[in-house]
Amino acid sequence: MNFSDVDYFSVLIAALSCFMLGGIWYSNRMFKQAWLESCGLTELDLQSADPKLIFGGSFLLSFIATFLLALFLGENPNVGESVGTGFIIGVFWVSSSLGLSYIFEQRPMKLFLINGSFHILQFSLMGLILGIWP
């Protein structure tokens, strides 16, 4: 893991793509209503939240996650390894950790499926972009 091996522009693009994926995933056309219902939130709750904190924070965290994945993959990873690594991280690290918390918090399975599959797709997408970037 060497900071000089990281292509910061590809990290930025991958982080932006994950940020946009979240916008699509949690939109009205996809899972917004099911997600709101499962979280116990309403549209009013979303409107009262600080958008700078929500969107700025989510982009910053996406950037950090992408940066650490790039460090983990090393210099010039191939596409298969990158996507596979992202997928494995999404399934076995992130989703399993969410699942553990959700079991104890007694959250609905629907919420686990929505959030867990988002993170699997998110890390796979990050891996894809980091793997195809020259």
C-alpha cells in the first residue's frame, strides 16, 4: 500500500459514480419508498435534514472508501480482480456487518436487502472503475 501508487483522478471518478449510484438507488423510481418505510422515515424527515451534511458527508465517505479500495488493490489492478475484490468486500465485509447490526436492532429484512445490495453494487462499481482506468 503506497500512496504514490494511487491514481487520484480515478478515485475521484469512482467516488462520484458511487455517489450518483446512491442517487439512483434511493430514488422514487427504485427503492426510496420501501427504504423510507423500512427506516421509519417520511419525506418530511428528509426535507428537514441538512443537505450539505447529507450530500457532502456521503460524497466524502464514498471518496474515502474508494481511496482505501485503491490502496488495497495496489498499482495497475486488472478488471477481474478489481470487480471481484469490490464484490467480495461488499458482500462479506459491508453487508455482513450491516446484517449483524440489523439483527440486533431488529430492523426489517427489506431494509437489509436494499442497503446491503446497494453496497455490493457500490464496491463492485468502484472496483470496475479502478480496474479499467488506465
